[in-house]
Amino acid sequence: MSDDRSDPVADIAYVSEVRVERLGGPLRAAYLPGEQEPTVYGMHGAIAEHYGVEPGTAPSHASTIDHLVGAALG
């Protein structure tokens, strides 16, 4: 294995530019490249219960862990 930094594999291929905005409570909006509308993250069900978020406090949305699992499986 070579440590030669001129190797093209060592070049950066992509830098993701994502902006996340806090909407209040557990809600966040992520502005992702290639998407016109933000992706909204929040909490639901057992996750909200774990963090002590009372039902009806905020709209139910998929959590970041839901999106990570979906991305890994996709």
C-alpha cells in the first residue's frame, strides 16, 4: 500500500453541502443538494416517548435514525 498523495484515490471526490435549520422542539429541516424542498426530521412513537416528548407537542415525523437506516438500505 502506497502513501503517495498524488494517487487519484486520495483526491476529494465530493463535499456535501447540507444546511440544517431548527424549526422548534424536535423538528429540524435539512436542505439537501438535489432537492427542491427541505427534508423534515422529528420524532414519533417510541423515540418521542424515550425523550419524554408528550404526544401532540409536535407533529410526528421520521427521525434522523429512520433516514439513516433508509439510506443504508437504499
